[in-house]
Amino acid sequence: MGRRENTIITKTCTYNTPDDYLHQTNTLGKTGTYEYTGPDKLWIFVNEETGKPAGGTVLTIKDDGDEVPTPPGVVKVFIDANVDTVMASLVWRFGDYSALPTISETLPDGSVYERNEPQPPDHTFEFMDCVYNISTGQWVQPFPWKQPHVTWDMLRTARTGMLAASDQVLVTKMLTDEQRAAYEVYRQKLRDLPAVMEGVDPWKVKFPEDPLLGSGVI
């Protein structure tokens, strides 16, 4: 038997999007569109108890996904990309996101935050938390929102560590007057960051650049 090949399709899907990236509400009723390009047939495994995806294995016709045996404790789920295009987009995450529309936002510290708008499905929904109802053969709706990967507590902890490290640099390194002045500006920006960026989503925040990086001093 010769090697089987996938049938590649291109299909546009429409889905709900949060009020802003990584927010957990859709009070504004926003939607997005995404053009899926990939195999028309996909298979994944879900946990037979929870219905949630069991790892990241994705099978296609090229992988003989319809014939691969199902291991114990999981259920093999077929995804028809022509019908369930949003789920196919969550599973087949090989799109060229650089070609998607973007928006930018100038933050209070002058930095610019740029992202896709709308976000593609796998940046909108938390795939590993999706639930497949084995009894009905349907994915539970609505899909869970993508969870924030950064919190302000995490930023504050990181900032504390950076300030502590900078204390050691001032004590242990021989700096020129120019380097010391630049380093003090950097340290003040670290101290001011929570106040300056108050109210900004933490995943948008960038730490100030250490002026001594690449100088050979540290």
C-alpha cells in the first residue's frame, strides 16, 4: 500500500473573541474570522474520564489516523475540518500568523504593544481545557478562553529579583560614571514600573532594558 496523502483545504471560520486579548468576557459581543489551511481530516485523543485532550498528538490521513489503534484510557476523536473548522484551527496550529492583521497600543511608559487582531483561535481559546462530550459526540460550548500567562504578582517578583541583582552590580562591578548614571536610570524605571503601568494588562508590560547588557560588565 502506497503512502497516503492529506487533502488540504482552506476554509474561513467565525468565532467569539474576548473583549480584549486574554480577557475572560465577551460583553462586547466581538467576533473574529480566521482562514484555516490544513488537512481536511484530523484525529486526536481525549481522556475518557474528563473528555479533555490527552496530550498534543494530532493524526491525519498521512499518519493513517483513521487506523491508528486507540490506547487504553483515551478515546479517539475525529475532527472534520470542513464542519468543525474552529476546532481544527485549535488542533492544527501551523498558520502564518505574521500575515494576520495587527494592532498596536502605546503604553504609559512609551513602549508599544503589538498583537494580532483578531487573535487566531489557538490564541483565543484554551485548547487543553476544551471538553469533548463522549456521549453526544460534540465539543462542549462555549470553548474556554485562553488564560493569561503573566500576572502582576509574577511581574513584581521578577522586578524584585532584577533590583536585587542590580544592587550586586553596583557593589561588585567597576563602572564608569556614564555607566553608573545609565544604570541608576534603569533602576529607577524598575522601581517606578508598577505605578507607571498601573491598570495595564500584565502581559503587555516590558521591563526596561538593562543598559549594561552586551557591555562586557555583566
